[in-house]
Amino acid sequence: MLYHLLFPLASSYKLFNVFKYLTFRTIYAMITALVLSFIVGPWVIRKLEGLQARQVIRTDGPESHLKKQGTPTMGGVLILVCIIVPTLLWADLRNAFIWLTLFIIGGYGLLGFFDDYKKVVEKNPKGLSPRQKMFWQILLAGAVAITLYNLPGFSTELYLPFFKKVHPELGLLFIPFVTIVIVGASNAVNLTDGLDGLAIGPVAINAATYMLFCYIAGNAKLSGYLAIPYVPGAGELAVLCGAVIGAGLGFLWYNSYPAEVFMGDVGSLALGGGLGTLAVLTKQEILLVIVGGVFVVEALSVIFQVGSYKYRGKRIFRMAPIHHHFELKGVAEPKIIVRFWIITIILALVAISTLKMR
């Protein structure tokens, strides 16, 4: 919005010429999201308390979590506002990729909102059924996949991080592949959201990593030099990534240990879906397995735990997802959180290093 209002003035006032630079708009989208979270955050938390949107803690979980009973949840609403508003202010809204990513973030956020609302406000412990959630996740992700498949000029090839010339054509398989990436990323972040600040830290680090890849993918010279697929228009997604980072840091202000508010499904489903969409749009889907390694391990720990108990009658971990396993082994919650952040930073550096390893 600001881009469309102020950049045309550059012909008369050179000051407004800065609006043409992605770096400038990305930085200010980040700052706007961060400041907005500080302004709106306390009000959102009060409203959630007024709605009695309070976290219900499982009695079969770690005893240390019982003290979190009653903490406001559904704080993902704050995250979504602080992503969407700065993106609309600073991004070029003629860019289709911006709208596709906001479609997933908004759609998955709305789905998570309904699930959370049923659980914590209407006191229906089941919320939406797993089938209902999966149906809508697949429907929304499938809509994006079909749109991209039919979008002129958008490649349906699969690019591998460490191989310059290996990029098989997926054809119609591109549609289910994209759907799996978006849905899988959404649920992986959702499973990780179990400790104060555990999910939002890696989300911000992942967004920062993809901000770099968005910028490079949208630049013909840089992408050609670094041998990654050139995706016209992908650079504008750096602005949205900046908003995600700012919103993440702003939410962490309230969500850091001990948390004043939890994000709930409204935040985790939306953020995971957004990361999956960014991976697809930059043609860096496999890279998400690396930089999002913490999310992958969390999801796999649940899959292995359920599979092992179903077929062997034995558990692999004391409790899944794996962060609860470490809690039950006596590792302090803040230590688990910070260590997972450190691991994510290392994985992000490995992901960035692939730029020179092709």
C-alpha cells in the first residue's frame, strides 16, 4: 500500500526512490511488524483473557507444565496481524506470490482459530476432528498447487540443494508434491509448539533463511551466478519474510519463558504453512528439510512413537514430541528451548552454504 502510494512520487521527490529497493522495504516490514506487536500485543492478551481463551494442560504430561494452566492461548492472532498488515503496507501487491502466501497463512490461521476456539472458548476438548483439519489443509494447499501448476512460466521441476544439474520434471506429480510440502510443514511446526518460545524461534530463523533465498531467486544475475533457479517475482517475498521475522520476534517478547501467551493452532498451522509455501515458491522445497530440521525431527518423533507403540507395544521415547522426552529426562525447559534454537541456527548456516555447494 505504501509502496503504491509513495513510490510514484519518486519522479518528483528523490526521497521516495528508496521504495523501489527490496532491502529497504524488507527492513521496514520487519520493523513495522515488531513495533506493531509491541503496540497491539498487550491489548490482544487482555482480549484473550476476557474470552477465557486459556490453555488446558494435559495431566499426563510433564509436571512442570501444570503451572502453565490458565495461560492465555490463541496468541497466533497477534502474529497473523503483525505479518499481514506490514506485508500489505510494504510489498508490491501486484505480485501473485505475495497473495498466494497470504492465502495459506490466512487460511491456515483461520482453520487453527476455529480449532482453538472450540477447544478453549467453547470448552470442547476435541475441537475440530483430525480429518476435518486435514481436509481443509489439503484443500487450501491443493488450491495453491493447482494455481502454480497452471501459472505460465512457473517451473514444475524439483531442484536438489547439492546438485547443480539434477532437477527432474515432476509434471502432474507437482500438485500432490506441493500439497504434501505445505501440509507437512504446517503440521510439523504445530507439533513443535509445546514449550515457551520453542516454535517461534526456529520459525523466525527459517524465515530469515528464506528471506535470503527469496531475494536471490528473484534476481536473475545472482541466481545465475549461484546456480539456483531464477523465479521472476520471488524477490518480493523477502518483504513478507521480513514481516514474519518481525512478528516472530515481537511474539517472542511475550512468549519467551515463562510465557505470557501461547500461539495455539491459529499461529502454528499458519506459520508452518507459510514456510512450506515459501519453500515451494523459491523452488527450495528440499532445503526446508535442512533448515527446518528441528520441525522434521519433532514430527518424526511422533510418527515413530505412534508406529512403535502400535506395532511393537513399546515406546521409543518417554513422551512425544521429542522435546517432552528431554523434559522427562530432567533437562530444564529453557535449556531445551535455547539448544533447539542453536541447532536451528547451525542448520540455517548449512542451508545457506548450499549456495556455494552446487
